[in-house]
Amino acid sequence: MGYPGISHSRHGQGTGYGTSQAATEERHCRTGTCQKPSEKSQTGCGAAFNAFVKDKSVDLGQYVTIGSRLATLVGTDEFWVRISVPVSRLPQISIPGINATEGAPARAIQETGISGELIIREGQVVRVLGDLDPVGRMARLLVAVKDPFQLERPPLSQSEFPLLLGAYVKVEMQGPWLENVFVIPRKAFREGDRVWLMAGEKKLAIQKVTVVWRRKADVMVRGLSPGDQIITSRISAPVAGMELGGADVSQSADQKKTELTD
């Protein structure tokens, strides 16, 4: 079964295009095949890809000429989502034709606002655009999301809400594996790329670290040792070697290898 309002055939392949974190694809019906009307039939126009009609520009009985715009079609096989990422993070993302043969796996996630339910579609990075975002000066990537309307699902499988055209989504991309890094909470990361540690005899040690990756809740760093006692509480006027009282301490995890996601 197809989604209401969608003509779903399996004779063509379609692609989509997304703008500003919105899944979008628009195609004008300038290609395809049209048949001349007989005495008892009307002219028919078929598209070369799976699509539904977003809007039409002609009405019944209207005359059209070569090059006339008939309708705007939206491909249903694939949507493209345009996302913005810091330029500094591009080397950690697999981009076809630049640093990889295949794009990094990705997921488009939309919050429905209904009991916290999420619409999740698998995708893949297809290319980087040639300009920066004029507002944030960030690089822009295109992520292809397959079957946004779930038209290819098995007939007896549970139906899911479709990823609608123009929906704002969050995109998660899979990055490379990082070795010999430690994941610490953001509240334990101090100004100047430093971490407070509890050294011997409960004295303060200030350790400079190298930031590998930043996320909302934590930071991946190098420069620590397995078993280091990380201080997460605030200390007024910290000085190396000072005695520590009831500071909150969490033992750093021995993260030899962790997957980079964002």
C-alpha cells in the first residue's frame, strides 16, 4: 500500500534535495512521456521516477505548449537533508570523493511531540556543498535519507509515521574510531584545556589535556592515565598541591577505543 496521495510505482528511481535541515525535494514535470489524446481520452503525462504531486499548474481543459510547467513533483524514493557542521569537523566525516569512497552512515531524527515518539530514518552522507553557510560560516553537507515515507516496508510490518517534506530533523553521523582517549563529563573540563585531579595524599594536581572531540554532555581528551581521579566539583582559587577536602571525585574510564558519533 502506498501513502495517501502518493502514486507509487516501481519503474523509476528518484532522488531528493534538502534545505536548512529540512527534508525537501521538488521536481518540475518537464520530463517524462505524454500521450496525445484520442477522441475519447485526455492527454496523460508520466514521470520517470516515483513521486507524488506537490502542486499543479494546469487545470482540466487547459491548453499547454512545449515547455509549459505542468506540476511540481516530489520524489518518494529518497530525500536529501542539508546540514551544517563546523569546518574543523569535516576531516572526521567520511565524504565520498574527498576522503572516502562511501559516505558516513547517518540517521535523521524528528521529534513528533507525541509522547516523546521519534521518527528515525537511516541515511548516508553523499557530498559536501561548495560554499559555507552564510549565517554561521559552517560547512554544509547533504545526507540522503532512503524511503522517507516507508513505502518499501513489508506489507505486514508495523506502519510508521512518514518523514514529511520540509520537516526539521536532527542528524547523527558516525565518525571514525578513536583510540587511547578518555571521555570525561563537561563539568570536569576546566578553562585552558585543563583537568583537576586528586593526586597522592589528597592534593590537587592540574593536568593539561588535548581535546579530541566535544559533545553536549562530555569531552573526549588525551593526556590522562588509567585510574586518574578526576575532580568534578568547583574549587575556589585552585592551586596545584593544595589539600582537598570533600571534593566530588570520579575515576576516569580506561577508554582505549571509542566510536566517534555526533
